[in-house]
Amino acid sequence: MRSYTLTGQQQPRLALAQTQDVPPGEGEVSIDLRAASLNYRDLIMTKRFKDAVPLSDGAGVVSSVGEGVSGFANGDRVVIGFMPAWVEGDINESKQASSLGAPGADGVLRDRIVVPATGLVHIPEWMTFEEAATLPCAGVTAWSALFERRPVQPGETVLLLGTGGVSIFALQLAKLAGARVIITSSSDAKLARAQALGADHVINYRTTPAWEEEVLKLTQGVGADLAIDPAGPATLNKTLAATRMGGRISLMGVLTGFDGPINTAAILEKRITLQGIYVGPVSSLRAIVATGIKPQIDQVFSFEQAEAAYDALEGAGHFGKLVIQISR
Ligand SMILES: NC(=O)c1ccc[n+]([C@@H]2O[C@H](COP(=O)([O-])OP(=O)(O)OC[C@H]3O[C@@H](n4cnc5c(N)ncnc54)[C@H](OP(=O)(O)O)[C@@H]3O)[C@@H](O)[C@H]2O)c1
């Protein structure tokens, strides 16, 4: 089978090789992969690792099942959980170690993969493999950020930053939950696309650098009930300013780095619940599939164009998700 691995360099990032098939063991399923999607995390992986098979998010067709597997049969269309060992409940170290697309848990940028059957979710007929492959990381992270601890309520205001994969899923899910959404972007064209998906208020953070003040104006000086921050150090203090007293912030991203000075007093004086988000279990993947939302795919690349797909991710011109079609 064809399989890409990380080179450990920036150009080219990927090397293509032919590798041996492995049969599924007890409780496992072999899947012929049809599509994979890219996440910002995959760029980080290219800078840190080599030799591992990249990409966490894949969908395909069951091609053989191991002993003891029930609920899945040859020909079933399935999507794979980001952490196949995190089936439900809370996370722990062994569940986290099953995160695909990292050393120790080779990912989905190849023709075939063997995973535990408990890590799979059936794809409904109306959903394409490309759409299903967008859900395991970005979709589930948006789900966790909105619903995991204090679920968003109808009429609440949700603040979203940027129009990447997680933010656009969060926009779609927040509207489905009856919330009012304020979303920011560096691009007016992307903001227009967000409005077409139901965003109630849009702010260009390039032309309005004090976007947190704009959020306060839009909420009569109160602030958002829930903010989802994908950027971290450069945005969190502004996100704190834009969130209401007693509100909550789901911190889930590192777009502006991994550490920085944070206004800790604002967290306690405003009694903010600051919750760390790390993707979510297979049960949340099943839940998001069941909502019927249509994933927003910006561009689909062929397997041979995988390197170009990474270039597009790095260029950040996309709205929603970038996908690689592995086979038809
Ligand atoms: N904790 C977790 O479980 C988890 C899961 C998934 C992702 N993440 C993290 O979440 C972040 C987003 O991931 P993704 O896959 O959705 O990324 P993505 O699709 O690559 O999103 C990139 C977009 O983020 C926006 N952005 C960049 N810098 C920004 C800033 N300073 N302020 C506001 N928006 C900014 C831009 O949107 P515009 O072009 O509209 O400006 C950019 O196009 C990444 O750091 C990723 O590692 C974490």
C-alpha cells in the first residue's frame, strides 16, 4: 500500500513509500481509506517529528474485521475517532496516547489502516467520505468547546475567533443550539461566508484591532457568555475582556504560540471559567454526525497533491476545512 511519512524537513515535508499490509487483530478492523482532512496540528507535527505517518482524521470502507468485532462488517462506511482509545468519559494518558498522526500512532495519509472497532463511527448515507473526514479533530473539538462542561444555552452569545476548521464547526453547532454568534476574521470575504452560515455579527480583527471593545458594544457592555479561543497568548487577554462576568472561555488553540503573559486577575475578578479543551471522545464524534450539519470544505486535493494541501494549510487562505482524497 501507498503511505506517506514525515521527512522532518519543511520542504518536502512528506516522503511516499510502499509498505506492507497488516491484518486486523482481535477487536480490530482494517479500513481502506478514502479521505483525510488536515488540521493546524498537522503543521506542528511536521516541525517536530519525522518518519511517522501524518494526519489524524480519516474516513473509509471496512475491508476486513478481526475476531470478536461486532457492529461493523466489510463494506461499512466509517470515520475514525481522533483518539480511537477514547471511547467515552474523561481523558487519561493511555487514551491520549492513541492520538493518530503522531509517533507511536501512525496516521491516515495512506491507503489502509488498522484500528480498534470501538474507535469507529458509521457514516450516514447523505455524508461523503470527504465530509466525514473533517469531523474527528475539528468537529469534535468544537463540540467539546461548546457542550462539554456547561453546555451553551439558547439565546446565549458565543464569541468565535477566526474562520479555521474548529471555528466554523463551532459556528454551525452554536447556531443549531440557538445561540447568537459573533465571529472575527482577518478577511471580509470570509466574514461574508460566515454570515451566510448564520453568524449574527462579524468583526474584521485586522481593521478593528480592538475587537474586544466591539464585542462589548454588541453585548451592551456585558460581554459574551462563552468564548472559544483558538489563538492563545496573543488573544487570550482580549478574549477575557470580551467575556462577561461569570462567563466561560474554552481555550483550545496555539495559533499565536504556546505561552505568554496572561491577565490572571481578570479570570478571578470576573469569575471566568477557563476550560482547557483537548479534542474529545468517540461518543462526541457520534453525536456530531447525528446533528446532520454539513461540514464546510474549502478545497479537496488528490493523494498526489498532499504536499500542496499542507502549503494551503500553512497559507491560511481556507475557510473551514482542507481535505485530501485518498481514493475514489
Ligand atoms: N485543543 C484541541 O483539542 C485542538 C483541536 C483542534 C485544533 N486545535 C488548535 O486550534 C487552533 C485552530 O485549529 P484549526 O485546525 O481550526 O486551524 P486552521 O483551520 O488552520 O485555522 C486557521 C485560521 O485561524 C485564524 N487565526 C489565525 N491567527 C489568528 C488570530 N491571531 N486571531 C484570530 N484568528 C486567527 C485565521 O482565520 P481568518 O483567516 O479568518 O483570520 C486562520 O485562517 C490551532 O492552534 C490548533 O492547533 C486544538
